[in-house]
Amino acid sequence: MKLELRGITKRFGSLVANDRIDLVVEPGEIHALLGENGAGKSTLMNVLYGLYEPDEGEVVLDDVPVRFAGPGDAMAAGIGMVHQHFMLIPVFTVAENVMLGHEETKGGALGWLDRRAARRKVAEVSSRYGLAVPPDALVADLPVGVQQRAEIVKALTRDAKVLVLDEPTAVLTPSEIDDLMKVMRRLRDAGTSIVFISHKLKEVKAIADKVTVIRRGKVVGQPSPTASEEELASLMVGRQVALTLEKAPANPGDVILDVRDLRVVDDAGVVQVDGVSFQVRAGEIYAIAGVQGNGQTELTECLLGVEAASEGSVHIGGRDVSQASVRDRLRLGVGYVPEDRLHDGLVGGFTVAENLILDMYDRTPFAKGVGLDLRAIAGNAAERIDEFDVRTPSGGALASTLSGGNQQKVVLAREMSRPLKLLVVAQPTRGLDVGSMEFVHRRIVAERDNGTAVVVVSTELDEVLGLADRIAVMYRGRIIGELPAGASAQEVGLLMAGSTSQASAAAGARGSGSGDE
Amino acid sequence: MSAVQTEELVEVHEVVDVAASKKARLISGSVLVVVGLLCLLGFGLGSHAGYEARFQLSQPGARIRVPALVLPARITSIVLGVIVVLLGLWRITRGGSRRAMHWVVGASIVAVVVSFLCWSLTGTRGTSLDLLGLLQQTIFLAVPLILGALAGVLCERSGVINVAIEGQMLAGAFAGALIGTVAHNAGAGILAALIAGGLIGALLAVFAIRYLVNQVVLGVVINVLVLGLTGYVYDALMARDQNTYNTPPGLHAISIPGLSDIPILGPLLFQQNAIVYAMYVLIIAIDLALFRSRWGLRTRAVGEHPKAADTVGIKVRRTRFVNVIVGGLVAGLGGASLTIGSALPFGKGMTNGKGFIALAAVIFGRWSPRGAVGAALLFGFADALQNVLSFIGTPVAIPSQFLAMLPYLATILAVAGLVGRVRAPAADGEPYVGR
Amino acid sequence: MSETPVTDVASSSPQPGGPPSRARRAAIWLRSTHPVMLTALAFVASIVVGGILIVITDTPTRKAARYFFSAPGDTFSKAWHAVSQAYVTLFEGAIFDPHTAFKGTFWQALNPLSETLLNATPLILGGLAVGLAFRAGLFNIGAQGQLIFGAIFAGYVGFAWHLPVVVHVIVALIAGVVGGGLWGGLSGWLKARTGAHEVITTIMLNYVAVYLLGYLLTENGFKRSGSNQAISRIVDSNARLPKLFPEPLRVHTGLIIALLAAAGVAWLLNRSKLGFQLRAVGANQFAARTAGMDVGRNYVVSMVLSGALAGLAGCSQILGTNTAITQDIDAGIGFTAITVALLGRAQPWPTVLAGILYGAFQAGGVTMQSRTGTPIDLVNVLQSIIVLFIAAPALVGAIFRLRGTASTSGQQLAKGWNG
């Protein structure tokens, strides 16, 4: 099916998320939609999928303009979508998820579910496209790669002629990404049009037949997929981007953080962190790479003390803090920037000023006896806002009204306004625009140069490579390899996929002087 | 391909026995041991040696007489107490799966109840307990609770918290009595009760789903509103002229030929009025439909993950509307059972917390129709027992208030996780801002 | 609902798509309206609904309606008579009564106002209790149980102990605070330790408290000997809260306590370290925990404080308004307090005003019932309708303001059993 978007405009208040966007996707084509976080890609696809109604413009399928009142209409017209956050119900089986919304029933008006038919359908689609899914397993029990396949099966059982994949690789290991690409090619060859949304240049180059780049809600170009990464990147960002970060060599001092045989088991009995040991010295950045969900979140939470370790120890500055409370660790000089800043880092309903003292409200100069010193709090806010260039009308504005980048600056400003021994930063630039990204990176490096031990956890390979003085890779709860700063993307990528032998082979290749990156 | 497949279906992380569950096991096991010891020492050793506990199982006029069940009171209590202690020890040492724990808890409750009954009959020699009567009373008292709990399940499975069951039942009881009396027709009364319950359900639905009002707060306010409305009309109208406005016709008990002659079960289940039979149908229908029909699948989807349901074209809000209103109808029927079903006049605030016990049954029964019905029966039994004990003369007087507390205490224990974690539908109480 | 903002603008869009619906336009309009204006509108709406209720249950009106088509004026005049009588007497009972004002002493003229403040006292305290918990992210539906526990403790100290003047009443007040605090703290402790949802435990503990009181009222030592009614012994005169004005005005020092409590809560929430912590946990427990706050301890502390305030409401009932405990000591205050807190938007001084408004309803209702026979239950209807009208648009507004940011306080209002 041929899909055309003509002049789509979508506004949210004063913000123009999509500005007269035109897009043509031919049948049997993989069309990459490339753009930064916040460029308007997902909004466009939600318009296509009937979740939003466009303010202007139209969706045209096989030269016929269509209007969708909801996802039901879009699906009926042959559009399928795999959302970035899977739209699967965890307590349902795969077959139940697949049948939901277009159930086959028997018994007429009573509408009894025909589970056998559903299972048959799943099996049929699975085998036709090589998408192995267990129909009777509960979704909650499946790894994300399989969940994603279930999502694709779900779309295909509805006879999707256009399949939209929204950032499908964010949660996958490199080998799972390879499998996904195979599936995409097979679908394309069978005549399905695929819209592949991504901000990852390598993947786009590897799979796309056509590329459309979106920036700030506008189409800015349709480069060839064979264009260089630098070209694609500058088109995406709108200026020349330094893909590397300028920083002086590290000057490591004493060991500040010493983690030994740490093991974290969650409530469901899953071993999230499995015997992790490492040391970080003052004045170095230790970056932990890995695909989302391999225990990094639990590890950082355990460093702060929000999550309890079942075994092992954490020493900070020579002191055993394994049993210490979060507050004690903060007092000891730990700074912590959580991966989900709105969930864990900020109180959205509090003012910027209040958020800037969230972990210092009970200390001088902000506390006066049992009361608060409102003047000191306001003064602090003014200083921090100035120092970190937080774009906010005033310290009295609610944190929830700031943009993502400014929210992250508030968190950084708060954490860096205390004297730190150790700074733990998880996903420092997730969801940020390039400008904020550079700012955050520079502040992290500056903190390192101050002599703070820094742990950075990131799923973004480029970020890890750019920031790290040493790189560790986590896989299935373990650190399966440590590499020096100059390691190649290929080595780290292989380790992220859990492949230690190939990684060491690659390291050997680098050793013999044939580094290819 | 198949090798890859099996490899990838393996969990990404290793799964071990949860360390935290050791503590949970210890707590729940110890509770069982303590309860068992209580049976053993309190009910067993606390009852007179040599007394017999006599349970009558049929009514004097029954066609087929069932001989009374006679147990040696003290021995029985002791044996049952020991069983509960052993179950507790087993729980501590072995743990057991979640499913096994259901049976353990069920068996323990039965054991405690039986040993308690044995003990209660040793106050004076020769007392016998009309067990059949007690069970009949249980059903009678459980009917509104079961219907209320089913209403709660219907709402909450679709993601709307229903704290207004009390109000819906009260509205049903009120409308049933008023319209039933004025129309001189029980059927009209029941219809009115359904409509009244449904209207309160619709009120809940509009404010919760359309206007996104917090559902707990809303439920509380609706309860106050219904209490005020019915109380007002009662005082202004019904109390002044009971004959014209508040003498609802009752329903006849209908014996089902054949089934009603089955010993014990016959008189218990098949000599009931129309509301009770409707309740049987509802229990079975809701249980089947929730898990096997298209409506049920969609309802559960909407209650677990409304956005996912929306993306496959399910109208989330409409589904919730329908469920909340149907829930209101069912709760209204529960209210009718209090007036028309029992041929009793309406009284101010006559539900008197039954709606909240029904809510407790929903939670205690883990949001499943079967569990909720079981919990409602258990709570009905506690209520019935309280009536019976007052004239049996137990060895030590038991204040009726403590029995009346049992449903509430049991629910607190349930939500505190002593019988395993209870888990509400994931999106229960979260309004959906979409379609 | 912890949507990480990695997606495009879509996930952080301020509004859903489509042209504004009627409901949203209404919401936007109401949001721009001042809260006092909104309350006034809700008040008028409730008066109208109440009027309809009065008309359809009024016997003369219904009789006149039978010959409506021959003389429609009759129906309207009867209806007007019934409605105006009811509301006029409601006003007379709550604020100023021309029938008695000029006959007795100066103090007697103030009697309606005194009754209003008397009824407002426990409502203010209960409203503060519910509101404080609300700000700390907890729904305290258990003011009823906590009030009963406060009354049991305060009452027991009041009638079983015999202490000197001043000391006795202070000790009794402390006992009431402790009783309410314990009962509230139990829910907080259960939540902190086991994750049991406070809405469920507080509802259930209400009934446990009711039955416990029922049991106590049958026990010697608590029950009044010689009475065959379920009523407790009489509180010592030393333990009673002094009246503020001469006879016959009944308003007592409990009102002063309530106002002091409001000031205390206002200071606590806005100017103290503890309040900062409570609000932070209430608005986003995860961020609070990451900032080093002990979330569990906060739950316990806020429920203890909330329960203590409800316990004070119990003190006002047993040491001030009444002199002995009956099964009906709560008198519906526990649940009305929730509506008071909502009307006061969980802020201390607005809660005081809301408490006085509902106290006026209560006081006027008594007069209305005795003079015109219009049942006092009308007051329940008026109160709940005001709150329904106010709750909906206010929360719609809150949702639309906060939704775009996947913010926390909006969800706090909207969290379910698993929250």
C-alpha cells in the first residue's frame, strides 16, 4: 500500500510539533524517519495512527484521502504500529494480546472467545515471517525481544500493509537488532511498507531504502541512505556536530568507590545484579555501557542505597556504606542523577527553588531550627539558575513546566552544588536536545576535573565512548568486560550483546593495529 | 532457528527463590502456628472433656432426613488445631507455591471455624447447633454482599474503583421498597432497584470517567449523597405513611423440583427467592464472561493497560462506562434483596456498611468473581454465626462485636499481605485521558 | 505511568488531540474562575437541587399538583412556600433568627451563630486531618475511626480519672490526641511496612473502631451503671472544655483549639522542615526517596498527625459538645470531614471556612427540621452536591495543567489501589 502524508500540521498550544510535513512511503519500501528526540517523529506517527487528529493536512492511502477517528480506523485501513513502549498487556498471554480488539468468537451474540483460532493465527503469522513467539506464554514472562516480535505479530494478524516501528531498537541487544532487521527485510520483500523511526544513524544506514529527516517539526531533507554519518547527523541537528567530546586525559587519584561482589535480587526473585565488582578513582569517569534492562538501573540504585543489596559491599571513600541509608550516603558526598528524572529526580509539583534543595532542605543554611529559611532557599535558587543557565521564568515556577533539558539542569545543579566525592549519573542525556547534551557532558567532565569520581551509566554507545576514561559493559547483571578509553564501538557493541569471545577477538584485531572505527 | 528460539525465550536474568519471601513465609507461617495453637489450647483444652458437638443437618419436616453430625468436641478441636499448626510449620520450612497457599489458607479457615463451633457447643451439655439453619442464614446474609461484591468486580476490573457500592445498594433498597409498595408489585420494585443502582453507577461513571474526579473521593461523596437523598425522602414521605409508601411486597421462595429434595444442598440452595436464583446466574455468567468472552477480555484489558487497549481500537471510556453502570445495576439488585427480597421495609441507612464489606470481599477475593463470592460467603457466615452464638451459650461469652469485626480485620490482613500479595488490576483507579 | 520522556513531543504534549470538547471548554472556563466564585456557583446549584427535592416530597404541593391544569398557580405557590420555609429556617438556625433575637438577651440573639461554630469545630479539625494526609499523598478515609478512638481515650480519662482543674482537661486532650494518632498511625504503619493501601485499611479500621466502641459501651467501668442504654459514664466537669460565652451559647474552647490547629498545620506545611518532607513524599515519593527521605517513616508520621487531628475532633465532641460517649459520637463527622477537606482544597485556612459553612448547614438543619419538618438529611444532600460540583472541574483543571508533564501531583490525585 502506498502511504502519503500531505501537509500534516499538529500544534500543542503554542508549540508546533509538526509543521506541514509531507511524506511518501511506497509499497515494499523501508522508509526511515530520522530525527532527534523531540523533533516530532512520534507525533507524526500518532497522527497517522489516529491517536491525534491533525490540525491541517491529510493522510492518503493508495491515493484515497482517509480520516481516522481512532486507532481502530487506522488499523482497519491497514496501518499497524509497534510503539516504543510496547502496547501489550503483561498479564495476558501472547495469543490474548494478539486477538484483543479483533477477537474471533463463537456462540453468536454471546461472544465467547475462540482461543484455538487465535492460537492458529499466531502460529500461521509466526511461521510465515519467521517471528517465533510462544502463543500461550504470559507477556510479562518474556524477554523484550520476544515481546517486540509479539507486537509485530499483533500488527500483522490485522493485515497491516503499512507497519510503523517507533524506535524499535532502543531496548534490543545487537543480535536482537540483527534479527529484527531480517524480519523487516522479509516483510518488505512480501510487499509491506515499513516506516522505521530512529535517531540512530548506523541502523538507518543499514536498513533504510529511503530516509526522511525531520528537525523541529519540519522535513529538512531526504538524503540518500548511503550518505555519511556526519552528513546525516548535521542534517538531523541543523549544524555541524562534533561527534566527539574534547576533554583532557584523566588524572586518577585514590580509589573512591569500591564495589565488591554486589548482588541484587528484586521482589520477583530475578537476579538483577549478579556479583559485580569494580573500583572508581577520584578524577576519572567510569562509564557503564549495556542494553537497557541488564541490571544497570539496579546497580546505580544500589550505589545510592535506594535498592538493597542481598550480598556484597559498597565502600565509598574507604567507608563501608553497604548498610547506610540514602541520606547518610548523600551526606558522605554522593551525587546522584537518576535515569528517569521526572520519576526519581524531581518533584513536578514543587517549584524549581524547592527542587534545588530537595536533598538539602534540612541543612544549613536552608533550615532554621525546625523551620525553613525561605530567603536562603530563594537566594540559592537564583544562584543555581544563573550558574547552570536554567531557562525558567523564576525560581517559583513549577518544575513540571520546564523542558526536559532544563529539568535535567535543575537536577545537575542540585547535585553539583554540594561538595562531592562520587557522582553517579544514569542516562545523562536521555531525551535531551543536542544543545543540552553538550552542556551536560561538559559539566560532567568538569566535575571529573574537580577530582570527583564519576560513574556514568548509559545505553548510548556514542555517549559512553565520548565520556569514558574506562568502559565497563553490563550484560545479564554482570560486568562482562572492562575496556580502556580508546576501545572501538565494535568491541563494546559485541560485549553489549554478551559475546565475550568475539569481543576479545576484536580487541586482538585492534591490538594488531587494524582498528576500523 | 529453533535453537535460537529456545535460547531467546529464556529469561534474560537468572531467577532465584526470593530472599524477601523467606520473611513473608516466616510471618504467614507463624500466624498460622499461633492460630493453630489458639485452637488447640483455647478451643481444644478450653472445652469440657467428654462433651459432644452435635450439628443438625436437616429440618424437622424434610422429606429425606439426614442424621445429625456428632463429633467429640475436645478431640476434634485439638486435632484441627494440630493440623493448622502443622500447616504453619510446613509453610515456614517448605514455603509452598502461591496456589498451595490458597489451599492452606482455605483449609485453615475451615479448621478454625469447625474447632470454634465444637468449642462453642460445650457451654452446656446437650446443646446442638442447627448447622443447616446457620448455613441458610449465611446465604441469606451473603446475598447482598455477593451482589455488591460482583458489582465491585465489574467496576474495578475495568479500572474504576468503586467505593460507592454502599450508596448503590442503599439506592436499590430504597427504590425497591418505595416503588414496590406504590405499585403493589415486587417485580416493579426490583426493576426500580436496578434502575436506581444503575443511576448511581452512571453518576459514578460520569464523574470518574468523564470528569476524572478521584474515584475514592467520589465514592465517599456519592455515599453521603445517597444517604442524604434516601434519608430525606424516608423522613419526608415514607416514615409518615408506612402503609402507602413503605410496605414492600416480598418474594416467594420457589422450590426447584428435584433439586430442592437433595439433602442439605436442596434446602440450602434450591428453596430460595427469585433474587437468589438471579444471583446464581450472575455469579456463573460474570465468572465465565470475564475470562472467556470478548467483553471480558476487553474489560480486563481496559483495567490493566487502557492505552494498549486504545491502540487496538477498543473504546476505553465506553467500556468503563458500560461496566460501571452494569455494576450499579447488580449492586441495586443487592439492595433490593434487603427490602423486597426479605419483605422488609426500608430503613434509614439500612445497608449499614454492607457495601463496604462487599468492597472488602472484592479485595479479599483478589478481584476475581469466584474469590469475591467466597469472601462474601465467609463474611456472611461470620455475621450469621454472631446471631446464632448469642443464644447458644458458649463456655466463655464472646461479644458479638468481635465477630462483627472479623470481615474488616480479615481484609486488613489480606491487604497487608499475610496471605500473599493481593494485586489490583494495574490501572484500577487511574482515569484515562483519551477516548 | 512512569513514562520516560524519551519519545518525541507526543509524550509530553500538553493536550490530547482534537478540537476542545464541551467538557474541556467548560473546564477551561471554570479554571479561570476564582475558587470563591466556583464555590458560590456550586452552592447555588446545590440549593436548586435541594429545592427540587423539597418540592417533590412536599405533601401540599403534590396535592395541588393533582389539579395542576385547573389551577397551576396553586402548585407553584405551595412549592414556593415549602422551599422558602425550609431555606429560611435553615438560615435562621445557622445565622440569625428574627423570631427569637429580640425577645431574649443579647447572647440569645447570637445563639444561631454559636450553634454554627459549635458544629464547625469538629468539622474543621476533621477537615484539617483529611487535608494534611492528602497533602502528604495519603487518603485518610478513616477520620471516623480516629475520631472514635480519640473520643474513647479522652472520654475514659475524662470520667475514670479525677484530676485538678486545667490539668484534667489538658490530660484528657492529650489522651484524645494519642488515641486518634495511634489509630491513624496504625494505617500509616501498615502502609510503610506492608504496602497495604491506606484507603482500604482506614475504611476497615473505621468499622473496627465502631464495633470496639459498641463493645466498650456494654462493659462495666465504661458503660454508665444503672442505665440500660449504651452510654458511657459522664465526663468530670474538670475535664470539660470551657464554654467561650455565657449561657445559653454552647460554643466552647474547642473552636480555639481548631483555629490554633489550622495555624499549626499551615505553618507545618509551608514553613517547616517536616512539612517540606511530607509534601515532597506526597507529591513524588520516588524523588523524595532518592533525595534521602524515609518514605515509610513519613507515611507513619503523617497518618499519626492526621489521626491526632481527628482525635482532637473526638475531644471536641466528648469534652465539649457532649458529656458522655454514645454509639453515635461520630455523628457522621468523619465522612463530612472528607467533603470539608475537599471544599477547602486541602489548605488549612480555606478548610476552616469550609468547616464553618458546613457547620452552618448542620446547625440550620436542626432548626429547619424542628420548625418545618423538613428532614435534616437535606443537609447531607446539599453538602455532597457542593463537593461534587466543585471536585469535578477543579480536578479537570488540575489534570490539564499537569498532564503534559507526566507530573506527579496530578497522578497523586488519581492513583489507584496499586499506588
